[in-house]
Amino acid sequence: MRKLIYRSLMVSASVLMLVFKLNGQTTLPEELMKNTIREQINYIDEHTRIYENFRAIREDMYQKVNGNIKDSLAADKNRIKTLVGSVTGLGLTNDSLKLEIEAINKNLEEVTSAKNHIKVFGIQINKNIYNTIVFAVVAGLIFILAVGFMAFKRNLFTNISTRKELKELHNEFEAYRQSTRIAREKMAMEHFNEIKKLKGNK
């Protein structure tokens, strides 16, 4: 009886070992080779059964999914590390660019200030104020020049008019003197003739 039981156990053990060996030699599903981790877990959920709160899964499939998860985590960690390095590099580049922008803005302000100001006798004056002063001075000079020109023109006209009147007065005076001389000479002649007549009558 014991021999029979022992033989049955041996046969059962051989069958189980053969089944496990055949299962071990079974090729893994293609879904576990190419699909994403999420799809592989979904495949395991769909193709395994739950018995008394335990899920039966082939060891090779478990090891494959476990290895895939570890490889995926390792790849993600490396990617995260690379991204962190890139972010750090970008942060340094950003800080460097900020410093350059600040320097450029400062230079731009200095250039703008220098462009908008001008030195006069060592004093910085805003160009708009300087231009206003210059235009005011130029306008004042033009006004003074215009007033001077008008005064000169008026004086010139007055001078010409005065000379003309003086010349006319001189001519009138000459004519009057001439007529007076002639009248005086005529009177003297008449007087001389009268004297002569008086002397002749005597």
C-alpha cells in the first residue's frame, strides 16, 4: 500500500515537474515584450485568475514584467536626472542671460542719457531744453535783426527824405538869394539913377 502511495506521489511529482518544465520553456507573450508597462499589467490582469485572494501568475511572466518595470524605472530615473541637469543648466543660462540683459539695459540707459543730454561749459543739459534755449536765442536774434533792419530802413528813408527836403530848401534858398540879389542890384541901380537925376537937376 505504501509502495503504491509512494509510486503515485512520484508519478505526480514527475508530472508536476514536467508541467513546470514545459511552462518554463513556453515562450513569453508578445504583449510582454513590446507593450508599455500599463498595457503589460492590463494583460496580466486579463490572463490570470484569482483563487482564494491569490493571483496565479507564471514565474517567467512575473520576472519579465518585474524586469520591465525595473528597466522602465531606471530609464525614467536617468531621464529625470538628465532633465534635472538640463533644468539646472537652463537655470544657470537664464541667470546669465538676466545678468546680460541687466547690463544691456544699463548700457542702454547710459547711451540714452548721453544721447538726450549735452555738455555745455561742463554742465549736463537735457537736449530738449538745450534745443529750446538755442531756438529761443536764434528767434530772439532774428527778431532783433528784423527790428534793426526795420529801424535802419526807416532811418534810411528818413535820411533820404531829409536830404531831399534839404536839397529842395537849398534850391529854394539859392533861388531866393538870387532873386534878392537881383532885386537889391535893381534897387541899387534905381537908387543910383535917382541920385544921378538929382545931381543932374542941380
